[in-house]
Amino acid sequence: MKRFTKRKIVFGAAALLLLCCLGVMVTSFLSPDDPEVDVTAVAGVGEVAAEETATLEISPTAMARPAKTAVLSTDIPAPVDTAVPTSTAEPVMATEISQPTAVPGEIASGGLGLSRQEWELAHEWLGEGIGSSQTYTNGYAVYFCDDRVWQLEQEYALDGLPLSEARVFAGTLIPVDSEFIKTYSPDGLPELTVDLYLSESLAQLFDPNLFTEAEPGNFIVIFGDYEQDGRVTRMVIGLGDNP
């Protein structure tokens, strides 16, 4: 039994060795020394690689947007020229815009200093009076200088007015910026009471020479109590200080 086992081992080893030799011979047969086979194979592989490279180079072009997009961009109309046409006419200056018709230096007053137009808006003209005066309703006689009221008079009917009431009424006929200065009676004329005022707006409206014996802006209100009974029957308002 032992001899049979040893023989099997020997024969198996020999068979294994024989198989190894046959494998070496087959390998040598399948791998010839002629290099042309390898070069041809390599060349074939190179051609395939070149074709794949060409394919890869063309692929980005195929992925790009079609040429129609470029055509559409050229179809966009050119922008319209928005330049403002040059005009040979001279521009209108701000000073040429129509201005209000109010007289320059317009004064806030109920009488003295008003333009004739302003005065006649509230008083009806009756006709020419004594000298250069113009007469109006409610007993007014008005003198104009440069078409402005520079003196006005009023006669009170019947018994006249107390001095205090006459002063209140006179306040409605003088500029609102009037400043009272003093009251006096002229020498030798006790029947007259004179109130002296100053108005800067009048100083700006009239020639300084019109303010007789006074500074520009001075004016007086004269109350005539000719019966000296405390009743004023005549009132005069005018520029200067010369009763």
C-alpha cells in the first residue's frame, strides 16, 4: 500500500513538471519575436485614438448654439438717434415771463399812497374839483401825484364828528405801517389839531421833495374844529409837515 502511494506521488510530480514545460512552449509560440505584429497593433490603436480625438474636437462645435442666434442679433434695429435738434431761436429768459400787473412798490393803505386805479375801485368818481383835485362820493377831494394819492380831504356834513371818532376814521385812510410821532396845533391856528406820522412805505413811493418841511415818509392828519366846540367838520391828510 505504501509503495503504491509513493508511485502515485512520483507520477504526479512528473506530470506536473511536464505540464509546466508544455506551458512554457505554448507561451513562446504565442509570443513571436517579430516586432511588426506589435507595431501594427499599436498603429491601429493610434488610428482609433486619432479618430476619437477628432470626434472630441468636433463635439464642442456641435454643442454650440446654431448660427440662427447670430442672425437674430443682427436683425435688431439700430437705435434711433435721440439727439435734440439744434434750434437757432434764442431761449426765453426768466425775465421775459409775464409779471403781475401790480404797481411796483404797492402800499398797504386805505387811501394815502394808493394808485388812482386802486382808489377808484372803492370810490366813485364824481368829477373835477377845485384846482387839480378830483371829487368822489362821501365828500372826498383827492389830489394825485404820479397817479398816486398824495393828499385827500373830507368834509363832514352837519355837526361833524368828535375828535376821537375822527381820529379812528382817519386811521382807515393811512398806510398800515404808519408810526405816530406827535400832536400839535400850529401857531395862530388853535382850531386845527395836527397829528404827525412816519411811514417808510411812503418814503419809498414818493419823491423826497414832496415831503414839505419834513423828512421822507412824514405825513400829517389835520382835524378842523372851526367852531372850537369839539366837533371836527373837515379832515386833511397829506405828505410833509406843513399845515
